[in-house]
Amino acid sequence: MKNSLLIIFLLLSFTARSNEEELKVVTEDWPPFILKGQEVSGIVTSNIREILAYTDIKYSIDVYPWARSFHLATTNPNILIYSIYRTKQRESKFHWFCPLYKSTPIHVYKLASNEINIDSLEALKTSVVGIMRGDNSHSYFLQQGFQEGVNLDISSNEETNLKKLIKGRIDVVIQSKESLNYRLGLLGAADLNLISGLEISKGESAEHCMALSLGTKPETINKIKKGFEQWQKTQ
């Protein structure tokens, strides 16, 4: 009888563990903060792993184009997305945990040889701005009256935007200084002379955050909240 009860207990325990839903963590390739490789790395990814280590949650990290990661996180439960800027438009779409990493300002950049004015939105409207699809800057420029196919050129990633800039197919890119320098190095264009202009994101609006999708189980939200709070105490 005891053996039978033990077997039943073990089977129930195994079933419970098997039914545990793995947290799907999604992100983009955003060097040097998030680096795509055999194992996703980068300083912000390290913070994610440290936070989740305070929980007993099983998880996997997948790197996609930003638009796909954002779509997954806004249409499915049990998705954690990072690094994501917290904006008014996004506020109600997620459960937020900020800051995950310090503020990373985003600027407009052009080739030094290009004489266009990049210090204001109005001036930029006469240029072609390279934007990554679904990025915060994408929605920002649309809200400011820019139009796709007119003064907005859309790509799935920032590497493509940089290549277009170098070839003269677009006038400006929207990047952080750290990411811009890293990507130029990968393209063998570290010595390229670029000039920065209008600042798009700064201060708290440029802080890295992580966010949980709506519909995620309260237990999962609570575990991550506690893990995040414990991690914050070590920073």
C-alpha cells in the first residue's frame, strides 16, 4: 500500500512539473546590450538571468526581429520581453519592471558629408529617416507626421539601416552611441565619420525595462516581481 501511494505521489509530482509552463523570454539583437549567439548574452541579458535566478521559473530566451518579439508579447500570455522603453502608448499593454539598465539615449545620426539639418523634427521631414519596424522610434515618427515611403524607410533591423546609410540610400539612422559604434565595427566601418543631431529618447524614457505580457498567471507575475526586487537590492 505504501509503495502504491509513493508511486502515485511521484506520478502526480512529475505531472505537475511537466505541466509547468515555461516562460518564453523574447528580445532583439541590440549590441552591446543584447548579443545574439549560441547563447544570448550582453550586459542587459545578464541582468535578466540574474533576476530569473531568484525565481524557480523555467525559461528560454529567443532573439527575433523587434517587431516579431513585440507582437508575440502583445498577443500571448507568459511572455517576458526586454529591453523595452516604457511609453504612454505601451503602458497598458504590459506588467512593467524598470529600470533593468540605465538610460541609453537615442540620437539621430548622419554622414558628416551630408549637409542636411538634423537638429529638429521639421528639418528631418525633408530627409529620409531609416527606421526599424515596430521600434519605439517607428511609432514616434509616425505620430510626428512622418510617412512610410516618403520620409521614413523601414527595415527589419538596424544593421540594414546602417548599410543603407553608408550606401546613401537613406539620410539618417536612429541609434544609441554604444550600439552605433559596435555595429560599425562589425561592418568594418569603425572610422566612418558620423554626426549626431536630435535626441529622440532621454532620461527615464530611455531606461531599459522588462515587461510581462497581459494574461500571464498572477503567480508568475508575483515571482518575477519578487525576483526583480531582490535583484534591485544588489545594484
